Amino acid sequence: MRKKISAVIVGCSLACVSVLSTAGTASSHGYADAPTSRQEFCANGTVPDCGEIQWEPQSVEGPKGFPDAGPSDGTLCAGGNSRFAELDDPRGGAWPATSLTAGQDYTFRWRLTARHATTDFRYYITNDSYDPTQPLTRSELEPEPFLTVPYDGRVPESAIVEHQGTIPAGKSGRQLILAVWTIADTGNAFYACSDVQF
């Protein structure tokens, strides 16, 4: 009887350690919230049926090196992470969109739940070939970011990071902004797609 009880206690202890160590790995990093990203809309309940991302908006992490490397086309909004594939679903072009004016100054914002040594933050916007009813591809983005904020390996000073930039002129209709936070000391970056309406 004692052996059975000991085995149960050991088994429960191992299970608890396993659960705690797994929970630690999902402890987060960051997401864009201005303009509001798809993962934030899922996390705050504005958009339903989002799967796991509703609990982990900060975890859209994938390989860095975008646009030459990184996630494959069609998986950019989820950072190539199949756990968050709902972010790549265009939902018929019906994601909520932030209203913007082309050529205006704008404050872009990230909310960080863990700060990392950073290479840079880059912001890309879609081009005239963008189809909001299809998953995002590189060919639908302007070839260069319209805003790059270098960090040169520094760690952001606070949990709220803001970048001043100018929305590209000449944009109209429904577009998408892809924000990429590249980490300096790992092989990964964080990705966030924000639907916008001009």
C-alpha cells in the first residue's frame, strides 16, 4: 500500500513540474496594439473563434530575417506558427480595421510582456495588389518598410513601446500593416498584422 501511495505522489509531482515548466515557456513577449492588431482583437473578445491566440496575443513568434527569410507566404500574420493559424484567415476581408489617413503622422505602439534585446522594429504596408480576402503574401507588401526603428541590441526601456512615423501617402481603401519586432539574441522575431481602412 505504501509503495502505491508513494508512486502516486511521485507521479503527481512529476505532472505538476511538467505543467509548470510548460506554462513558463508561454510566458510571453509582445504584440502591436496601435493600430490594433488581429491578435489583440482576438484577446479582447472583439473577434470570436480565434483559437489559442485569444489567450496568448503576445506569442506570435516566428523565424526572423523577414522579408528574405522568416515565415512562409500565407502564414505571415501568425509568424509561421500553425497554433495561431486563425490570424492568417482573412475572414472574407471582415477583420475590424483601424481608420487611418494617408500621409498622416501616427504613433505606432507595442505592448511588451517580456522585453528582449532588440535589433529593430519594422513596419510594412500592403501595395495595390493586396486582396483582403486572401492570406497575406510578400508580393502584396511594399518592398521596403515605411518605418524602421533601430535598437542595435538594446532592450526596450518599458513595457509600452511607441514609435512615431508617417503613414505612406497615396494609400486608399482597405490595407494591412505588418509589424515585425526582430530580436537580437535569438533566431526569432514577433509578427503582428493590423487591418486598416483609408
